[in-house]
Amino acid sequence: MRTVGLMAMALVVGLVVAALPARAHAQKNDGQTQVVTLKVSGMTCGGCEAAVKMAAKKIDGVKDVKASSDHGTAEVRFDTSKTSAEAIAAAITKYSGFKAEAPKTAKNKK
């Protein structure tokens, strides 16, 4: 019974995210590719992960997203000339319904 409820919730979240605008506002930075791990609260299943991924991918400059409900994180690779970790976290929070937080200092990964 709980599984059916979670699946229904994931479907609704997916439909809501799909109806969002194609791209959110992005900030300008230094033009490098960066990988950041965001803390995301409240994810419990694959549907939640999908909602977080779809919300992050709405941001211009986001190249790849890996979300983990088990770890409560989203690893995002993005172009820093088009957006920032803070803008991506804000978009995930706004569009997915899950609270995302950027680390205080995002470090470049190669």
C-alpha cells in the first residue's frame, strides 16, 4: 500500500516538473565546468530522484545530474559561465519540492 502511494506521489511530482518552464534564470561566472554535490532533503525513492534531476536540468548550463535518495544528495556537473551551485539548488528547491542546499564553498573536480 505504501509503495502504491509513493509511486503515485512520484508520478504527480514528475507531471508537475514536466509542466515547468524550459529554463530558469542563470548567473554568469568564470566559464569552467564544475561538479558540486548538493544536499537534498526529503527524497525517498526513484521518482523523487527523477523529479530532482528534471528540475536541475531546467537550468541552462547544467550538463549532468545524478541524484541519490539513499544519500540525500544530487551531484551536478555544470558550466560556471552559465549558472552556479546556488542557482541550481534554488531551482531544485523551487521546482521539485525538495529542499536543496549548495555547499558553502563549491570546489572544481576534473
